[in-house]
Amino acid sequence: MSTSEAEATVRTRVRIPLRFADGFSVTADAVTFHGLADGLEHVALVFGDPTTGTPLVRPHSECLTGDVFGSARCDCGPQLREAVERISVAGGVLLYLRQEGRGIGLYNKLDAYALQDNGLDTYAANAALGLPEDGRDYTAAAQMLAALGVRKIDLLSNNPDKAEQLRGLGVSVRRRVPTGVFATENNLRYLRAKVDHTGHTITLSSLVS
């Protein structure tokens, strides 16, 4: 993957009050963009002025089942909730990326769930469907940060691939900040697959088994 020379620009910026199911509330600037490389409707939630200092940034892939419906098969919903609070305190940007199912889409993700119920892990299920294990490309994320005037970040993520891709796209990642670990009986196999297969920095030894 090479660094994209295309520039994105800010399309709309609007204040939105956010409220989560546990009662946590905060206000963010929701920013949309023109010219994103993949043509998808990604949005940035901006807290404070990310052009001062080194902002905390989380690229969060959309997860309808986890983010909206509270599915316990993944840790996406709790990660989103945690990221909004941590970034609102530290100052920075949450990039909400329309990359359902690590880029394979909602229907394919649910098809993969059915295969997981028969014993495959999350990566093997994607492969069995003839789909990439992880089809996400962070070019649009790098464009969004550039449009916001952000060049250097602290990356809120357990995924080393996000840091590697962003650096390859010209974003200076000062350090990678781990997220919390939200392990349950329902998602432990999923989390273990992320550790074993893609080197996510998640400690599971003392958690649910």
C-alpha cells in the first residue's frame, strides 16, 4: 500500500451531544469529508482542538451488532464507549470508519458468525467464505486526519496493523496506547483469535476461560 496523494477536505462540522446507555454523556464535533479514497461515509468525532499537542486518536470500525445492539460476541461496543470517554478527557479524534466486519460487510459478517458457531475462528470463517481475513485499508483514516490538520498522534488501539498502515500513509504515530480488555464468556474465543492471529496486545491469561 502506498501513500495516497489525494487530499480530503472537511464537508460539514456540527456539534452533537452524545449519550450512552450507562448515562455517560459528552459533546463532540461530528465532521464529514469530501474526497475520501474509498467513497464511504466515514465520520470523525472531534474532542477539543486536535491540532495542539499530540491528540489521542482511535480508528474504530463500525460494528452494527456491537455498537448499536450490544452484541456480546465481540468487544466493539465497550471499546467504542471507552474510547469516547478517554478521548474526550485527553483531547483528540475518534474516526468512525464504515468497515463492518473488518471490511467484509454486515451480511458477510453474519455468514461468518454462522461458520464460527460450527467451530471456525473469526479469521478462518472469513477465509472459508473466500473473503479477506482483514480487508480494512486506513487510507481514508489518514486523509481524515490530514483534513483536520493532524499529523502526529497517540494511537488508541491494540492492533499493530493500524499503526503500521497509518505510518505507511504518512501519519506519525508517537505511541500505541492499549484499550481496555472487555472479555466475556461470549467473546473470549474471538479475543484469543485476535491475539494469536494478528498479534493484538490483549492479556487474557487471568480472564474468563
